[in-house]
Amino acid sequence: MQNSSIVIQRVNGRSYEITVTRKNVKRMTLRIDRQGKPCLSVPLNAARGEIEDFLRSCSGWLAKNAGQRSFFSLPDALREGDEVMILGENRRISLVSGYKASLSFREGRPVLAMRDPGDPVKAASAYEKALRDLALDVFRRRLAVYADVIPRRFGTPEVRVRKMTSRWGSANQKTGEIHLSLYLIKAPLECIDSVVLHEAVHFTHMDHGDGFYYMLLGRMPDYRQRSRKLREYARH
Ligand SMILES: [Zn+2]
């Protein structure tokens, strides 16, 4: 069992919530997790004063590295004109009244329709719901483009969207499903395509052997450049 607690560190008037975990380690280490949240590992017997001193010594680093919105997160609150990342671009969102959460685009600008657009927290959850629908629609269309690599006996795989942070996608020959990360919809279409094709090829080659890459690169010769671009985006 790990023993975690939360400490609040104030730097230049801003508060940072830090998850402190006691572990069998020799020294304290501060890092930012994939959701953009600061996490501190400390030795099992570290005293409270030592932890506070260490965090004070890291305050410059903390202010620089935490709070930058991670690629693997969505807004907790959303207001008219806030920037959101969709399909590789930061775009200013419009919030309008509608009976059901849905995203559309007007001259490249995302428009979120929802019941109560004045409530930033409700707007954030409506955004997540609508983004998931958009992601599912885009991923299905892109899979249709590359469906020729999937053996006929599998038919059209079912696409499922999950808030995955440790990988972009997975394919399951047994269930006939492809799971894709919701956060992938933040990446440019050419990067989305590289993941979709990668998973589609797994219906023929389950491992990442020569056969897998022969088929993948045959269909998408610039696959590696696209993967590199995706990794760069995800570092934002
Ligand atoms: Zn793979």
C-alpha cells in the first residue's frame, strides 16, 4: 500500500496541489504526471519540515512546469472564447444554447451547444461529452479509409473511445474492437490516421514484427514521421 497525501504549495500567489507519496526511495523527486499534476515521492521516514523545505526549493521549477495544460487532459471549466485543442489546432470556442451537448464548426471555430452555457463546469462536462461524439465520428471515418488492410472475416471493427493516457490505441481480434484514446482527437488528422492504421494492421499482425511494419509502411510510407509528430504534440 502506498501512502499518499495532498499538500498545497503557494508560489507567486498561485496554489499548486501536490500529491505526496511515501515510498521506499532514498531522495525526494518532484515530477509532473501525464494529466499535468505535480507529484512528489518522498522517503518513508521524511519529516514534514523536510518536505516543505524541498518544495520551497522547487517553487521556480513548479511554477514553470505545472499548470501548463497537459495534452492528456480536458478543461475543468469552460467559458466563451476559451481556447481548446481540436485536430491539431488551438481554437476559440463559442458556447450556445441547445437541447443536447453537441459540437459543430462555424468557419473553423468550434461551437458547443448545451443546455446551460453560462455554467463553466457544466460547459466543461458538456464539452467532454460532445468531443467524445466528435472523436468517435472522426475515428470511424478514418478507419473506413484504411479498412482495406483488415481481413474480410473481421468485418468492420467496432471503434470505442476511452480516456487512455498510456497509449493511443489498442486492437482486439477476438472482440473485433479498436480502442482509441479520446485525447487523440486533439492531434492533427495525419497523426490520427497513423494510429488508426497501426491498429487496423493489428488485425493481420498481432505483434510488431517485420510483417507488421511491411504492411504498415506499404500503406503509409511516412508512418514514422507522423508518429514522431504525434509524440511532439503530446509533449505540449
Ligand atoms: Zn501496436
